[in-house]
Amino acid sequence: MVDENKTGSVFWIIFILMAFVGLAYLSIWGFHNDSLKAIALGTIYMAILIFSIVATKLEVFTLEIDFLKSCSSFTVGFLLWFFIGATIKILGGEQTNFLYSAFSAVKLPTSNLLAAVSGELPIFWEYYINDVTVPVIEELFWLLAIPILLIMAMEALSDYDKLGWMGNKIFQFIIVVLVSSSTFAIFHVGSIQLLAFVIGAMIFRTTMLLMYWGDKYWDIIPFAVLLASFAVGAHTGNNISDSGLMNFILVMKQNFYGWFVMAILGLVGVLGITNLIDKFFGLFGIGTN
């Protein structure tokens, strides 16, 4: 039973504000440097961010249970997909290796759409927008906003006698996966001609949808409750593994705001791990306080 503590909204407020900072810089930089690509991309992402919040009637701020559980879900997602990315790098091109093949299937490919602009940005903002801003916005839209709106529409249609089948959860999930994963893949990759990247992006999105909505609908992970922050963590861990953790840290250390961002991510990680340890020992009736 979900408790009434809604401090999970704090998690989303913090991460949405960090995402907004990246978009604000991208748009301002685009104007100052006469970069239509940067202005267009900043505008598109800003529209997606605002639409995701408004169209779902601020529901994003009530989905999480509490801040500590949000931190735990984020941390688990981050560690899993960072490990997947790091393992792929270590194995290199050993495509016959089972782990390489399995992990490559669920890893999110690099965003070609963002790459068209990011290479022109100062390196700090290139890393920040790719590793901090984009994961928040894309998960808000493709994990939450699109599914919520589709489910709301199908639930409304199911009230009609001949369309009652639209209320079936399995049917709803299939439609959500088809629409969300395909649109995400095309947007993320930027071209349907890059078929391998499109398929990779669709698999990643389907995995996130299955782990969040599948758990929400059918409790597919009975020993835990996965929150939407899990997908933000997975997406962030995926992108930082691409950038390289040490590279990310070195770039973030370039200015005060970067230190602040690392402090926030570090705090979320520490609180997440501490909460997980506390819950683990709690299963055996052992207190950690």
C-alpha cells in the first residue's frame, strides 16, 4: 500500500530545475552564436518539458512515494546501466561474447540529434546537457507523459459499450510500448535510416516501460517498488558511461555549478544506497540506526 508521504515531488523538482538550467543555457548560447540548430533543439526540448508537466496535470509530482525511495530507484537504475555501459567498453568489440551481446541489446545508443549541436558547445555544457538535462526530459515525456495521456484516452473510450476492451491493461500496455518506443527512437536517433540505432533505442525504451509500467500494473518485481526515477537513473548512468565517469567528473569540476551538480548526484546516491541497506537489514528485523 502506497503511503501518503509525497516528498518524492522534491526529487522531480530538483531534477527538473537542473534540466531547465541546461535548456536555458542551450537557448541563450544559440542566440549569442547565431546557431539555429541550438535554438531549435532548445525550443523543442523546452516544449517537451513543459508539455510533459502541463498535459499530465502535474501528475509527475505525485507519482513518487517519498524522496528516499526516489533516491533508491534512481541509484539502482544508474548503477545497473552504468555497469552495462562500462562492461560493453571493457569487452570492446567481442561481439561473440554473451554479455557483450546481451548488454548491447538494452543499452541506449548515442543521440545523433543532440550530437548535431553538442560538439559546438563548451565542453562543460556538452557533458551537462547530454548527461543531466536530456535524461530527465526524455523520461518525463516518453516514460510518463505519453503513456499517461494514452491510458487516459483509452480509459475514456472504454466507457463506451463497444469499446470496453480498451480498458484491458495488456492492450493498453501494448499501445503504450508501440507509440512511446517508436517515437522515442526516431527522435533520439534523428533518422529512421539508422535502423540498428533505432532498434537499440526502441529496446531501451521498451525495457524502461516494462520495468516501470509493468511493475505498476502487474507487480513484475514483487520484492520492490520501481519508481519513475529508476528510468532517469538508468538513462543518466547510460549517458555517463558513454562520456566516461572520470571525464564527467573532470569536466564538472571546471566551475562551481559543476561541483553543485556532483554534490546533488552524490547526495542522491548516498541516500539511495543508505535507504537500500536499511531496507535490506529491515527484512531480517535488524535496525541500522
